Amino acid sequence: MTLFVRNLLLPLCLATFGLQAADIAIPRVSSPIEVDGDLTENVWQQAKAVELVYNTWPAENTPAPVKTTAYVMEDGEYFYVSFVAEDPNPEQIRAFYRDRDKIWNDDNVGIKIDTYNDSKLAYQFFINPFGVQADAIENEITKMESDAWDGIWHSAGKITAEGYQVEVAIPLRMLNFNDRLAQQQWKLELLRFYPRDVRNRISSNKIERHDPCWICQMSTATGFAGAKQGNHFTLVPALVMGANQQRDVAAADKSDWQTDNNVEPSLDVKWGITPDISLNATLNPDFSQVEADEAQVSVNDTFALFFAEKRAFFLDNADYFSSPMDLVYTRNVSSPDAGVKLTGRHNQQSFAFFAANDKSTTFIVPGNVSSDIATLDEKSENAVLRYRFDMTPQLSLGWISTLRQSEDYHNFVHGLDLKYQWTAQDKFIAQLLRSNSQYPTELAALLSDEAGLRAKDQAFSDTAQYLAYEHENRNWSWYSRYQGLSEGFRADMGYMPQTDTNKMVHGGTYQWFSDSPWWNRFQIWGDWDISHNDKSELLEKETEIEFQLWGAQQAYGFIGLTGRDRVGSRLDGSILRIDANTGLFAERLLSAGAEVQPWSGVFLAFEAETGDKLDFRNNRLGDGLELAPELRWNVDAHMQVQARHTYRTLDAMGAEVFTANLTDLRLSYQFSVRSFLRLALIYSDIQRNPRNNTGTVVERDKTLGSQLLYSYKLNPQTLFFAGYSDNAFSDDEVDDLTRDQRSVFLKFSYAWML
């Protein structure tokens, strides 16, 4: 039987009899390759061919709609993979030049690797037809995929008359694996995403929907005999130069610009101490915000907003610090002089530690109905220790400690957690924590609302608990969760804006699948929750139900109903009591939304919410409306327009309370895989009615922030940035938008890998 006939018949046999793909034996080759997207090199004839024959989503292990062949081999230093992705209509291929990790809506191919073969974590490497990279870490324990991780690997791609082809080289030194084994046995899945009327997920192995663990179902790959990670050592020196100007535009004479010039060298070090243990260190890091945060409306929100971490030092191996409750929110560490991180994994054990100082101390002071942000003009020390022991494949035990302290402030948290998964569909999760905290005496005077009452000046301790049972199978899932945060519990290293609350949640989903060309999945989701404080006073009771539909043109839509009884602000702000000190308000809300990708490079989305909404400032019920349209348009292969607008308004007693408009506009031109120019404009316009608000309010305030950024990246650590940003505002005292801040900066960094 010829090689051609064998490669043709094997996938048909597997598809016919419903068998899993055979284990993959990865051959060793002796000739390196040039990663250029050209697969004519003779060494590729020695590679193992793997057909991607299963359409796993939204179909259920049906034959793939297009042919894709992957070829795998290794030479002891690199894992080489190439894909030949055939397409009957190459002109319909959806591919654009983009920045890293922005290709998820494109045609792309990918590799998933579980290097420890224990179904806990998997590396993900994806490449679009132009060779643009995206990588991520998939965490089976938390069910999260984080594309914040950036590895240094090589890829190239090109579109052909028959489709497209991609070539990849992944350095083994970049991966964590047990190199004491004579031969590696990894889990491997080879993928292709084929977005047309639906976004087809095409795989080298089946995915059975009754098993929620997709990493567990990956094929076994053997090879890499004698492979060594090596004690890889990377030095990344960087230089940041910039000038920042500020002025007080509210002053009668519009004070002159005050200029602050800076030239800051920094150094990052990455060292693979052993194949299982890695050290990261940073000295005088530049943690300035290169990319503008996504704009958010905060008016009438009572709790601190969440912003995603974007800084490489904190992102690297961030999954090692995860636990059932969100105890590590590194945006709390704003401007450290130095930091060190140690992460490791050996057999069934993993550990992670980081420590960093900070030039100031910022943290959330939580409450049960609102929170505030505290900033102390004091240097602080910050540290986190995380340890996990997988006693069996079903049972994991963990420990976490977080520490923050300055001259007269501290917050320490310690706790145990457990995960027990007795079947593929059922698991139990628990965590028990205890904190000890102390705030400076003068802090209460700096805070508003209940946060000031909770800023105690003597050391205090308290506990928190988390319990959850979750069941998930092919068509339905069900969960029950309890989280108790005692009145004196604080977790200042994490994102925990609420305390003094005990919340019980019960919920579930049921879903139907279809082969119809009009829809492929319909889901009903709902839950019920109730929250009390430590004194058993009701804080909130909520019922939600949502209907969700996925269909043609990659469309998704939902309609939801929410019934929520919640307390408002305190009538007497000098005491923390809830009963007889707040009102209980019945919010009844209707929400709906949809998104669709009708053409290549066009994404449209819209969300809306309307109904009875609490006016928290004025302690009454009002009529709320929120609209949020979004457009992402790839004008051509290089240029993209992104526009997102949020409109939020609230009326009460027949008159307007406030109206907020927020526009986030971003224009990008991607010159190549490595360089882009991006303009971001963020405009906010908030108008309040002083005749329908208690106390003194700013009647109208506007802000306009802009950023122009040029980037050139050889890899995630060897890069050049040049940027300009400014901010303008107007309010009741400043009539027109006037700039009060502007800055320019340059950043160079280079990675030496030894």
C-alpha cells in the first residue's frame, strides 16, 4: 500500500468506526529547518503525518469539512510542526496582519501540548495563514485559558493556490517537562479553526462532550528521547526614555506645564535553574502602561473596577498562583523597584513565589454594599506563596499565603484549599482562609462611605470560606456554591472589593445541539442567589434566567431576565447596620444582545439592558437604560477599525438623574507581522442633573484621552515602542476640553538567550 493511499484511507476508517486517533510517535531527525513557510525541504519527508479528521465543534466528531494534514518531528532541541490546510475556496480565507494574540477570529491552525501528561495544564500555540502568532496556557483546574503568556518560538505561513500552509519550530528549552525521563510521553492535539458560516473546530482527536476535561482527551505523543531543557538563561536589558508634562487647568491663570524627564534602565532575568524550577527577576522595571486599558463606565457602580494585568513579569506563570478565590490581583502593585518570582513543578507538586516592593501602597478597602480605593504614601513589601500537591489524579490540596505591609499598615492572608473530582463530571472545591490586617490611624479620614468605617486602626483578624459542588455532562450542568467573607476579612493582594457577605448560589444550564444550517446550539441558563452579612441582615436576593442561541454567520444572541432585591446606600452613614438603615429595592431588568460576523473581517455586536434600576447615590429606584454597540472592521489585510460605545442613563421621579456616554475608538495599521501603528481615542461625557441629585454634584464632565503608539517586535521581549499620549478634560469650572497631561516615551529591550 502506498503512503498516499494509507494516509487517505486511515482517517476514513477512523471516522467510519468511531475510533480515537492512534498515539503519535514523533520521529527524530538530524537536519534543522528554516522556518519560512516553505515545506519543500527534504527533512519534512521524514516527519510523521497526522490527519485532522474530526469536526469537534459545533459539530460533534463529524468528518472534517476540509482536509488538513499536520507533520510532526523533532531534533532534540526543537519540536517542528507544519500544516497543509487545504481550502476549496482560498479566496474566502480569513487572515489579517495583526498584533500577537489577536488572531482568534481568523483562519488558524494550532498545537496543544500537555508536557507532563497529567491533564492539568496545556500550552497552546496558534498561527494564522500569515504566520501571526497567538499563544496561551490552558488551566484545567480553573477552566481558564490565558493568552497573557508569551513564549519565544518561530512560525511562518503563506497562502497558496490550494489553501495555506504553516511552519512552526517550538524550542524545547521554552517548555517545562520532566527531562529525567528516557523518553517523553506528552498529550498532544493538533487543531484547525475554519471560520465560515460557523467557526469549525477541526481536530486530530475526538472530543466527547460528556467529559468536560478536553485536555484529558488529547492523544498521546511519544518521542524526544534524551531531550533536555537545559538551564536556559535569558537577560533582557531595557531602556525607557520619556518626558511627562502636567498642569493645573482649573487654576485661574492656567498654570504652566511642569515637565518631568526620565531615563530609566532596567533588567529582567529568566533562569531555568532546573528543568522544573524557573526564576524570574526584575530590577527597576518599567511598568508604565504601554497599551491603554479598555474604557469602562463607573457612574452608579459601587465597587472598584477590575483591570486586566498586562505586565510581563506578573503574567509569566501567573496560572501557578490561581486558587478558588481571587487572592492575587497584581495590578495592586503599581510601581516596584525590584521583584523576584520562583515557580516550579515536580511530579505531583507545584509551587510559586513572588516578592516585590512598591514605591507606594494602593489597595481596595471593601464593604458589603460599596468599596473605596486607599493610597498610602509609603513604600510597601508584597509577596505571594502558592503550593499545590496532587495526591491522586482526583484529589489536590493547596496552600496560599499573601503578604502586604508598609510602615504602619499590613495585610496577611493564609489558607488551605482542596479539589476532589470523583468522576469526570463531578467535583468538589473548598477553600478556608484567615487574614490579619491593620490600617494607619488616619486612613479612615481619607475614605468615603462605609470604607471609612471599616478602616480600623488596630490589628484585626477574620476568616473566609468557599465551598462548591459542580456537575457537568454533555447536555446539562449544575452547581452550588457558597462564599463567606467575614466582616473583618481582608485580602488586599487580591481583587476582593466586597466583604462582610455570605453568598449562596444555585444554578444550572441545559443545552440542545443541532445540525440545522440555521442554528447549532441553544442553551437555557439560570441561577438563584442570596447574600447576608455576618449579622444575617439581607443584602441581596437575585434570580436570573437567560436564553442563548448560536447560529449561522457565527451569530450569537441572548435574552435575559433578572429579578433582584438589593439594599441601597445607608440612611445613617455613621453606622454599618443594614436593617432599618437602608431601603430594599426591587430591580427588574430585561437584557438582550447579539453578535455576528457576516463577512470576513467584520464583527458586529450589540447589548442592551433596561428596567427598574437602583439609583444608589439618591437611594431610590429609577428607570435605567444601557446600550453598548461594537464594531470591528478589517478594512484590508493591514488596517483595522475598532469602535465601542456605551450609553447609560437613569431617570427617577420623572426627570433625568444622569446620562453617560463613553466611546473607545482604536485605529490600527499592521505593517507586517512585527510592526504596527495604533491610535486610541477614549472619550467620556457624563451629565448629571443637579436638581434631581442630593448634595453637590459636578453637572457635566468630559474627558478625552489619546494615545499614538508604534511598535516593532522581533519577539515578545526584543522590541521597540515609541508613543505619545495626552489627556484633556472639562467640567463645571473648565468650559472647554483642555489638556492637563501629555507625555512621550521610547522603550527598547533586547533578549539575550544563553
